[in-house]
Amino acid sequence: MKTLLVGKEHIAYKESGQGSTIVLLHGFCGNVDYWDYIVPVLAEKYHVLCMDLRGHGHSSFQGGDIKIEDLAKDIHLVLEKLSIEKVTMLGHSLGGYVSLAFAELYPEKLAGFGLIHSTAFQDTEEGKEGRLHAIKKIQDFGIESFVDGLVPNLFADDSKSILPKEIEKAKDIGYKTNQVAAMETQAAMRVRPDRNKIIADSKVPVLLVKGIKDKIVPLNRVTSSSGSTITEVELDAGHMSMLEAPEQLARTIQSFVEKNIK
């Protein structure tokens, strides 16, 4: 792992391969290790850059409020320091929210972007209430207890019996999340705006990866947008295709970049 000081935070990242750059952003209570199964495939043809979001994995958290836009700014500063001009940015769940914010703030930096089991909609009222419950759970019982309850529900029901190692891997990754950062990130997700317009108005190709068995982001809750720039793919997975169906996801990303990114 390497780290870069951006603002007050040290952002950790891994990179491999050569060629045009694909940035992979993990979800809530994730880190770069989420992508272990697909990076070797993508790195055969591309420069793959994975980052730990602020307060996750090996990235620091100095305290204070977090906004989704702050996480996008962290990513932008890392790209600036690495002198990377354009990227294809793909974000899983929370990482998708960051990718959308990045597309709004820095469209000139994107050759393309995409959501992996994520949504352009803002939280529903029920969802916002759920965020408050999550914050209280993390505060009262700690990050490990929260992750133990969270992770199994991210996987499809039929994955739970056949992928015990992947579930434990996701838990071990989650345990590394800073407790206060997790609470602040939940608060940030709770107030994020609707960004369907970012997808609808995109001048660059957009990839939307959906899980047929995803209980967190149902198929009809990814976006209200449609158009010629959008590629939609449904995988036989829950919310965690990078661990549940890594070969399918890697092929999907490869195909999207090969066909759409100049």
C-alpha cells in the first residue's frame, strides 16, 4: 500500500498494470481488498487504481463532518498528485455515490464512470431513518458488532452457504473501518442529493451494474435515467459481485471499457 497526503488526510491506494486508468472505489465498511479478485484480470490491459476512502482501510480520518463531496475531492487530489489526466471511475455502493459526486464536480477528468450496486437516488425517508439506527448501533456497540450484522445481508441468500470465506473476508475488511468515520459517513449518505441528472446529462459513457439478488439496491432503484450513453448489466449476484461473481464483474468492466472508452 502507498499513501498520499491530501489536505489533512493520508489516502491509501494500490495500483497495478499499465494503460488507460480505471479507478475502483469500494463501498461502506470496505477497502481496496474488496477488489482482490478482479484487479489481476483488469490489470492485464489497464492501469488499475484502487483507493481506500477516508476513514476506511488504511486511509486516515482526522475527525469532523464528512460530506460525499469531500470524499470525491480526496480522490481528485490523489489523481492530481499522481498526474493522471483522465480515468474511468467505477464505484461500489458508497463508492458509487462518490463517483456521482466526482462526475458533478470534475466531469473533465472522466473518460467514463459507473455504479456497481449503487443508486443515483437520494435516501427515502425510511432509508434516512435506517441511517440514524446504523449510527446509533455503531456508537453503542462498536464497528465490529455492526459489521458482523451488516455483511451477511450484503450477500445473496444462496451465496451465504457457498461463500463463507468471502463473507469472512468482507467482515475482516469492515473491521478496519474507523468507528467515528463510519458514523460520519452514514450521516453523509443520509443527506446526499439525488444525482439522476448527472447520469442523464452525462457526455461520457456510464456503466450501471446491478445484482439480480441485491437486497440493498433493487433493480428499479439504480436510476431513473436512460439514454445512449448508458450501459446496464444485470449479474447473478447480491450486493457484492466483486466477491460473489468476480469473473462476471471483471468481464463486464473489460467489455465496457473496450467498447466505450477511447
